Amino acid sequence: MKLLHTSDWHIGRTFHGADLLAEQEAVLSHLAELVAAESVDVVLVSGDIYDRAVPSAEAVRVATTALGRIRQAGAKLVMTPGNHDSAPRLGAFAEFAAAGGLHLRATIDGLAEPVLLPDEHGEVALYGIPYLEPEPARHALGVPEARGHTGVLTEAMRRIREDLAGRPSGTRAVVLAHAFVTGGEPTESERTIAVGGVEQVPGSVFDGVDYVALGHLHGPQTLAEHLRYSGSPLAYSFSETRQRKSVWLVELGADGLAEVRRHELPVPRHLAMLRGELAELLSDPEHDGLTEHFLSFTVTDRVRPIDAMRKLRERFPYAVHMDWQPEGGHDGAALKYAEAVRGRSDVEITRSFLEDCRGSAPSESEERLVLAALGAAGREREV
């Protein structure tokens, strides 16, 4: 049996305010092409299908189109919700969807009820663990003494192993889970799941099965031969600029895990980060090839440029982020407020504030405005 492991689609997410639905639809369409080219039997989606619990109509359209294309390409699907999804919404009509080849595992009660699919070597049991919020999950699982993510996932895996032990000898097992496993490398785009305790769980929690398809962390990574993150299909922060987004192609043989191959995904729109003075960024011909990239700029002018982002977007339509870090400026050492204002007049404090914010002292006309404003504020206090 050949499996395709993916996760963290986050359909509906924006990138620094820029809509990503077109890019998401493009890369998910490639998954359907890959299913057909590789004769994939089952696609595993390990959580965070949507970016929010109540997705927009357009996000739902992109998701249903992608799932339909994958199904038409010949693969069945097994999906579980992540911490961004609403498990009840994602799992709605699960029994009806299963008849069409879409198997939704979205309930705690059903996490030890596998999807059973046959191949020439027998049956494969595919278990889906929905994202488990520790506090409600420990009560729903009947283990009120459990603590944190480790506690509830330990109980979930105990139930799965118990079910697997009652199945015919040689039944191979795959688990989908959405969690932060120790040793994984996070990026800036994951939402923390450390609510009321430590978020990380040891990989040993998942021992005893042939393959664990992990979701949550957005970089593709291997924690053990059978324990992997596929990562997100698109970059969702500039911290992911150098990542090569991919999926895992997993093959199960008669005795369990036979082979895992990495398949890199196409990049609908690349990311890049540029640094320099505004005039250089706007004129340097070396940047001509970046006009279709999502771009983050660090502008280094000594004086903060006026309308810098607007000017950058005139040349780079997909400029989405800008920082100002003046070269040769102050070292950024923080002063307590009392130290910063001690022995200084209101005019001096205001002048210093303006200089720190934009890198230049106020002009004569601005000084007059400051004096007028401080004078008016003083008269208001007297009244």
C-alpha cells in the first residue's frame, strides 16, 4: 500500500495580509497530480486543514475542490482535525463521506476505531487522533489524572495498541496525530499549543505502530524512520524562506514500513528578504527577478523614509513586510522611563522621542509645533 503524508494546509490563511487562496489551490492541485503519477492508495492529512475554526466560504470551496481532485485521481483520504480546525465541523457527515472514500476521524470516542483498508498483504489499520486539548481531553478519555499533552496522547495510544492487539496477526498500523513531538523544529508560523502545561511530547509515546504521520510543525522533518512531519505545503512565515516544502510517499510492505521517499512540492510564489537603503532597493537591477516574490524588507536609512512601503510596492507588487533598522543607530539598549526623563524638560523629552522614532531631530517648524502643543497642554492642565 502506498500512502501520501501531508498536513497543515491552513486553507484561508493570509500572508502578512496577502490572500493565499490561489497559491493554496495551485499546490493542492499538484497533490492530485502526484496521486495519479505515483498510484497513491491513501492520502493522510494530519490536521489543520483550515486556518480557523469557522472557515470562509472561499476556503471551504478550495478545500472541497482539492479533496475532490485527489479522490478523482484514485486515492482514498484519511483526515484528522488540528488545533486550528473545529473538530465537530470538520467531522460533520463523516459516515456519509466515508462512503465516497473520505474518512474523517474527528472524535475522541472514535480514535481507536481504525479505517481498515486491504492490500495484497492483508489489512492496514489507519488510526486518526484528533488534536487533543489536554484539559477537556483527559476527562473525555476517562483519565482525570493525566497531565498535559503527554498524558492524553499516552492514553490515546494505549487505546490504539489495545485495539490493534485484538486484530489478526500481521495487521499493519498507521497513526495520524497533530502534536509537538520532542526534537521537532518549530517555525514562526505555528500557533502555540502550550496551554496549561508543556506542549512537547516524547516520540516514544507513539511506539508500537508502523508509521506515524505527524502534523503541527511546518517544516518537513524526520524524528525517526517511522515518525515524521510532512510540514505545510506553503511557507507561512519568512522564517520558512529556505525550507523546501514537501510531502512523504510512504510504502507499506508485508512486514510493515518498506520505504519512505520525499517529494518536493512546487512553489507558487517564492519568498525573499532584502536589506539596504531605500534608494538602493528601488534602483538596484539585481532585484529585477524578485518582482513576483513575497518580499520582506529591512530598510537601513539613517532617517526613516517617508512612504517607504508605498514606494517599494510600486516596484515590488508583493512587498508584504518592512522593518526600519537604521545603520549606525543607537544600540537599542533599553532605559527605564525614570532614567530617560530625569532632569529633562518636556521639549527635550519630545525632541528625543522624535529623533529615536525616525532617526532625525525635528525641524524648526516642527519645534514650533511641539512648543505650541506643549503650551496648549499646559493651559489645559491649569484649567
